[in-house]
Amino acid sequence: MGMVGGGPGAFIGNVHRMAAAMDGEIELVCGAFSSDPTLSAEAGRQLFLPPDRVYPDFETMILTEKQLPEGNRMDFISIVTPNHLHFAPAKLALENGFDVVCDKPIAFSTSEAEELVQLVHKTGRLFCLTHNYTGYPMVRQAKALVRSGVLGTVRKVVVEYPQGWLATRIEATGQKQADWRTDPSKAGKAGCMGDIGTHAENLAEYITGLQIESVAADLTTFVEGRKLDDDGSVLMRFEGGAKGVLLASQISVGEENNLKIRVYGDKAGIEWCQTEPNTLLVKHEDRPIEMYRTGGNGLSPEATQATRLPAGHPEGYLEAFANLYKAFAVGCRNRAAGENFSIDFPTVEDGLRGMKFIDAVVESSAQNAAWVSV
């Protein structure tokens, strides 16, 4: 793996490095960790990389690594930069024969996402978008239950992602993570909805297997002086007739990362919460609530394969993240060997879905919550 971004002061870069290394499938061999060559070099020293594999920019890294013998050069890049810096390294990597892992949202705009979709199809490279919540065993179990018909026909989806860390204008204090996420020149046209609303959208579509067809959205910027939304409520219409509600907020005081989803069919309902990720509840009309536990009995093959530890040993965020990297590594290796493999990670198409969701939500809110097609 070669990494773009994730240098001094970054948050998610180190999460990616820990997740990628967890299963022993992936080794970090090079990086362009900052737009400042001095900071990139310092990050390389801290990560014990050879100085000649630490690059001043992603262009130099990709073009130089391409010249190295196969087996010595990097196999893929991991992009962990702010949103506006996703497209260029992804495009250059694909064009030069490298696979890509990219943080979400996939790009700064829908047109960039569409170009990446075309490039992936043209080059045949693998592209993983790190919607990491799909890697939790109980999320995999929820998806399996919906697919197997336990819930019956899906009628209602309620997904919420409240945070409280942007309840005040901390971007004005120089806080790095808040600064770029509230800057439309770096984050894009949406703030809260682009940052965490897309996680909720992806989780709803992943578990139900249904695509969102249209939305009616109300976005608000509560903190005075902020340039992007920090709160939003979205009504959703899914294919097949299901209806949904999506709430995303970064001004919900006291909340951490309280992502929760409930799906109701005509036979049963399910409930999962990220702050208690090892438990999945199944609710029936005529009998007590069932509880599935990570590592427990009666789980689907997908949930079992995503589990590392015996029941009662909690697994969490890093393990879920690592499941995406592990699946991606297996896919890269099997593809290189000409073997069949399943793509058990979010793809470039999921990234395009997220960008179209952002577009529709922003357009709807600008039209006083009018219904807009995704």
C-alpha cells in the first residue's frame, strides 16, 4: 500500500493504517503524506519508511512506483485526504495500473465520481470506498436477515447519525478537522450531509438492498458564520415502495457517533446501533425480541466471516474497517492470479450513489423540501 495523505495532524490516516495492517495482508511501503514535502518526510520517518519511498507529492509517488519492478512497487494507493483531494490521485493511480482505496465521499463532485466510475470500468482496476460501517458483523447479519426474508417486505427505514462536536464554531479556532469539513472549497456542496449523511444513506441501502429513489430534505446551518449545513432531516422513498427517514446532525450536543438504523418489514423489524455494535435486535409481533451477538450461534456466513474473536470479546470500529481492507486485499491477490473472488466492500458505484444523494438533498432543501429524484 502507498498512502496519499494521513500525515502530521491527520485523524483518519492512522485509522486506515491500523485497519490495513490488522490481518497481515497489507504492508505500507510508501507514501505522500502531506502537501508539504517536509511534513511528508517527517511522517515517513515516524512510520519507519525508507526515505526514498517517501514522496513530496502523489504524482511523484505514482509515477516513480510504476517504474519499480513488480513485487517491489506498491500494489494500490489509499487516499485519506480531504474531499477535494480525492479525485486527482485516484484518477492518476487508475490510469497507471494501480488499484485504489478511497475515503468517502468518493469525490468533490458528481462529475468527478462519474469519471472515476468510467475509469474503473475501462481499466479493470479494483476500487474500494471505505464506508466502514458495512464491515461490522452485525450489519452483515442484518443484511442477511433482510435478504433471507425474515423481515418480509421492507416498509420503513429509520436511520440516524447524530454527533455533537460541531455544536460551536470550532473551525474558527484552527481545529484542522473542523476547518476543512466546514469549508465548501474543500468539503463540497454539503457539510454534515456529505460527511456523515452519506454514511447513513449507504448503510440504509446496504442493509435493505434497496436504492433510494427520491428525497425531500431540510438542511440547516445552526452555527452562525458557518458556510455549510450542520444538521439535516430527509424523507426518503425507496424502490419497491418502502419509505424512510434519515437524520444527520453535528450539532446534537453530547452525542458522539451515535449511528443507528431500524428497518421494519411486514413480518419483523431489526435494530442496530454503532455504539453497541456487537448486538443486533430482531423484533416480532407475536414473540419476544431476539438478540444476535457477534461471535454467537446462528449467524449467517457473512457475519461469521467478518468476526475475529469468540463471543463475549467485543469487536468494534477498527475490526469493521479492517474487514474492508482484508476483502480488498484478497480481491487484488485473486484477481492477479486469475481466480474468482467476491467484492465484499463498497465500490466506486456506491461512491457515485453517495454523490447523487448529496446533490438531491441539497437541491431539495433549496426548494423548501421539494421531492427530488436521486
